[in-house]
Amino acid sequence: FKNTVCTNLCVWSDGFYGDLKVKSLGQLKGCIRDLFERYQVQYQMNQMSKLVDYNLTEQQFATLIGKCRMYQHLPHSLKIELPQLCLGDSQIGTVCRDFYKDDSFCRNEDGTINLWRLYNLFTGANKSSYIDNFLDRNVQSYHFIEQIRFALKERAQNWYLN
């Protein structure tokens, strides 16, 4: 099992179990084997490489940030219909600040930002998370950005963008 962390604390992994409970060494070995067998390196690399092909305009980014801030205050009945967002207000504020100021992942000169940079802003903002939910939030951030990519690719409805 291998976890890798870049200097931006962008975490990717050969697999992730948020909660693994076993009662024997045999069960642990079986879970580890299953983890290795199910992980698809090429698929993961292909998916992540697609993030640079999709951009948000500054207007779309502003809408996304506003909706991200609203998410935590929505009634539960509405939340369950939406892609989960684990980042809190202060972390979303960090994403917004770094959209303009981050040395490596800020917006382009034309005001757009590709999803690779946005993903890195999300994982960068996650640096302030407690260690007990750091991996969960990074994995969830990737899935969140993937759902944004899908909406852009398919021109599909996405609450965070519309």
C-alpha cells in the first residue's frame, strides 16, 4: 500500500478505506489483497489528466464558491440530493483567496481556472483539516471536482454551477 503526498499536500493513493475493521490477521490480509487488486492505476491517471481540459470562467467559479458556502446551511432534505462537500467555510474562503493569489494554482490571466488547478486549490485549503479527516476530505474533493468535470463535459445540470 502506498500513499503519496506532493508538496501541496495533494494526496493520492493506491486505494482508500476510510474505515476498515477486521477481527483477524487473515481478514486484514484479504482486505489488503482486495485493495491492491481493485485499484486501477491507468484509469486513475487518465481521469486526473482530463482535469486540465476543463475550465471554469470567473463567473462559474463565483457561483461555485457561493453555492459551496451555502451547502453547509441547506436543509438535510436538499443536501442528500447534492454532491457532498466536506470543506467548511474557512476552507472555501481559502480556495477563493488562492484563486487570485496562489503562486502555482491561481486563475489564468483571462480569469478562467482549469479543474486541475481548482482541485489543487481544494486540496491546498484542506491543509488546515485535522488529521483524522484529512484523507477523507482529499478523496471527497477529488470526487467533487470529478462531478464538476462531468457536468462541464456533458453540459449537464449541476447545482454548484447553476
